[in-house]
Amino acid sequence: MAHHAALSPSRAKDFRQCPLMFRLRVIDALPEPPSLEALRGTLVHSVLEHLFDLPREERTNAAAQELLEPRWHDHVAKHPADAALFADEAEFEEWFASARPLLATYFQLENPQNLQPRARERFVNATLPSGLHIRGIVDRIDVSPSGAIRVIDYKTGKSPTPRFQESALFQMRFYAAALFLVEGTLPLRTQLLYLKDGRTLTYDPVAADVDSIAMELDSIWSAIEERLDSGAFETKRGPLCSWCAFQRYCPEFGGETPDIDAAGIEKLRTAHA
Ligand code: SF4
């Protein structure tokens, strides 16, 4: 195994969902249509991150709603093209208003006045015993007075059905293992907060998760490497194909797959964390 690449939970998830989709997204870096849903997720995450800049007693739903506008202006200053994604003012207003109930739901799930996060939007970068780098961004890390760590991730979509819960929790097991490797302490609890339907998915990691996640990620990377060597990334048709932006390049849907990008292969093999 070459020990240079870095895997994130989303890359690993993409590969497990469909090797061809992973290839087209990560190696060929083909453009995908911008998603207003993803943009709304970015905006809501930004509000929840900055909510904790306020003194505890000011962390209310009203304050969060007021943060929407400045966070949007800040986002547009950094990504001006995103302001042009809306056909007209009415479409923008409707989209902007759709972020409000998500923030209101957040306050039904927890009271931020009782929390003092140790970290927000924390970049975690760890190395597995095999040498494989793993990395990702954790939305929030709380630490109790006794030192117990809790990892929180906000999701602006609906909570998964039981069939997809394992895949959702993979991300949290991944972060728990990464934090253990970096800090030597296993988080006591990980939670996914789903702001669309107000549900929380909780997973309490166990020590064995570190080894099992390491084995899982090493095995995913080996499978990716095999395909990098052969250049053959197969399709894996499933229910999520309906949301795949690459159907026109996919033989399952009558599309023609372009040649793989050699520079993209090299970049993936040598992408240091
Ligand atoms: S449409 Fe489905 S099978 Fe084809 S690349 Fe996308 S996820 Fe894979």
C-alpha cells in the first residue's frame, strides 16, 4: 500500500456508494450542478458556528435568525458566484426563508446557552497505523467538566431511515477514531442533529471502533488503489442514482464515460493530508 493519500468520510462514502461516481467526482473532478440545498446547509452551518460567538444568554432562536443575513453576506463576499444561482429575487427570498425553520428546529434539539464548545469547524487530520492519512471537519466538539468529549454534526436534511443509519454513523465512527489518534482520548458520545425533522442520531463509540474503522478505511483505500492501477471503476447502481449528477457519463443510464484523468490519478495517490 502506498501511504500518501488522504481519505475523508465523504470520499470513503462516495467510493462505497459507487466506484464510478467516486472516480468522476474525485479523480476527474467533473463539474456538478450547484445545489441550493447544499448552499442552504452551508449557510445554516455558518449561523450555528457563529451563534457560539455570542454570550451564552444571547444564544436564542431570534439571535440565530438575525445572524442569517450577515452570514449570507460574508459567504457571498467569499463566493460571489453563489449569489448568481438564483433566477430572481423571489427565488432567493424563498430559499433564504427556508433556512429559518431549520434554525428554529435546532433550538428544539438542544439549548446552546448550556454549552461552551471546545471547538467549532475543527479540521481533524490523523494518520492510521498503516500510514494512510484520514481527515475531515467536525462541526462541533464539546467537553464536559469531567473531560468527556462529545462530537456534534449538524445535518440540514431529514434523518435517515434505518437502512441508511449505518452509513450516517460511519462518519461519526470515523471522527471518533480520528480524534482518538490525534488526542489519545475517545469521544464518549457522537451525535448527528437532523434539523429538517428534529431528530438526533446518537452513537457512543467503543475502543474497538478505532481498530475496526482503521481496517475499514485501509480496505477502502486498497480497493481504490486496485482501481487506480487498472483504471477500471465499476458502476454500482442503487436508489441514490436518482441524485447522481453524472448519469450522462454512466453506462447504466446510456451515457458514455470519458477517459480517466491521469493527472487526477497522480493527485489522488500523492495527496498528503
Ligand atoms: S448513476 Fe448510479 S451507477 Fe451511475 S455513476 Fe451515478 S451512482 Fe454510479
